[in-house]
Amino acid sequence: MNLDDQILSNPIKSYLVIAGVLFALLITKRIVARFIASLIYTWVDRKNHSELRKIHVHRLVVPIEQFLIFLVAIIALYELKYPASWNIHLYKVSMQMVIESVIKLVFIILFIRVCLRTLEFISIIMDEKAKLSKDLTDDQLILFFRDFFKVILYIIGLLMILHYVFNENIGNLVTSLSIVGAAIALSMRESLENIIASFIIFFDKPFTVGDMVKVNNFSGTIEKIGLRSTRIRTETKTYISVPNKQMVDSIVDNISLRTERKIEMDLQLSIKTTAQAMTAFCQYLRTTIAVMDNIQSSSVFVSESGKQFHTIHIECLVPMYIDIADFQLLREQLNLTAVSYANQHNISFSEKG
């Protein structure tokens, strides 16, 4: 058998060279893929932690291997001549054009897949680095931009398929899409406003994941800040979604940023209570509260005197680091102290409050 003999318009020698290239790639593909993945990892994390490298580098190896095999195979096969006997036309479309379009389609899909895997790989590494800090904002920001760039990659892949596979003019297509996009933007104004509001939340940071907030008469802990809405776990353990536009435009009370928590009480005493008794009662409460633990400042005074009852108003400020259960116990202690003093000194509470 002569190496110059022709098979399908190509010499046997060309087939052997291509087979040798593909065989060499099959042997070395894992090494090359790991090397490329390691370069990407080193670019993302310059500290180059060996343990993290072992855990995460394998995520990129398989898609890079597939892309490399297909890329080299296409480059090698393009050296072959297309057999004249295969030149079949169907509705002005030749078999060669169909094959080339399929090859381009597979190439674009594999390329976008590698880009998506690389994006996920980078986001995982960045997320693990972000978890080392106490600030939860960067954790959520990484997830936000990961989803955002995924959408961008899908759009780029779709445009590449339309241009290279179906030979569409991207310039005209983009112009048409911009007109359609303007119409869609008008019909989806609220969704766009929510997306813009999400960027404002991430960069202005009025609250972050893990903060306890009060908005629209709901109080709870922020669990996720998405592109369109913020998810809150309420105090009753329900899970609500608030549009980001409302989170930006409404008055949001960030309870986690409070320096103190207030205890506020009103003791409504009987109208028969004398001024001397109320004075002694106020003085007793001031003295008792002053020696209580975890109360930073307090105020006790007669706030109202009327025809139905007299009111002693109590305000105490407690540090935010006090657990909510201890806070409620402190409130209970204040109430029981007041009731105990009233019982001992025959002071009656009003029945008309």
C-alpha cells in the first residue's frame, strides 16, 4: 500500500498524520487541560493554596479536554479536501455547508460551555475567599454577578450561532433587537427599575445579607438579595419577597445597625393615687432600674394626669448585643418590679386604660 494512494480525494498519508495528531492529543489532553485550569486558578487566587487547587481544578478539566479535542480535530480535518462525490445540493444548500455549520455550532456550544464553567469556577474560588471576611455583602455580590455574566454569555453564544451558523448580519440584528428591546423595556419598566435598584443596594449597602430589617410593617432577616427582589425571613418564619424598588424607595429600618434597643412601658394608675405616692413610686423605679444589669440609661416620669388615670412612663435603653430572650426577661422583670411595689403600697392600677 502506497501512502500516496487516494481515499476520498485525500492521500493515506494525510489520514495517518491526522490520526497521529489526535492520538497524541488523547494521550496528553488531561495534562494540557490541568495545566490550563491551573493557570486560571493561579490568575484568580495568587496565593495558590494547594488544597483549594486540588478541590476545584477538576471542575474545569473535563470541559477544557472536550474543547481541546474538538478544536484540534477541526484544525486537522480542515487540512483534508472535501470529496467531490459528497458535493450534494438540497434547496441551494450544499452538504459541505451543512457540515461546516454543524461543526461551527458544536464549536460555539463547547466554547460557551468552557466559558460558563470558567465563570462558575472563578465564582466558587472568590466565594470561598469572601467567606473568610465577616462582611456578607461580597458573598452576595459574587452570586449576583455570576448570574449576571451567565446571562451575558448566553446572549453572546446566541449571537455567535446566528452569525456563524445561520450567516445572519449581526449589525442589522442588533439594530432590530435594540428597537424591540426599547419596546420591551417600556413594557417591563418595573422589572428594569428593580434591576437598577439591586445595583443601588449592592453599592450603597443600606443593608446586607444577615441584617434584620423592618420594611412595610414586616420585620425579619435578609436571606438573599436578587436581581429583582429581596427575600426576607420574617419573625414568624414566613418567607417573603420584596421588590428591590420598594427596598430602595421605602423607609427601611435596619435593626442590626441599631446601637441600642428600647424598653418602653406605661403604668396607668388609678385616679385616686396621690401625688406623694406617685413621687415615691417614680423614685423607687429610678433607684431599682439604676442598679439593674444591661440597662445603659433610663427615664421615669409622670407623663399624663387626667380624669380617668395617671400615667408613669418608663424608658430604658439596652445594648443590641443582648439576646432577644434576655431582653424579654428584662422587660418582664421591670413589669413584675412595678406590680410588686404597687401591691406592697396599696396602689391600684386603672381599669379604664
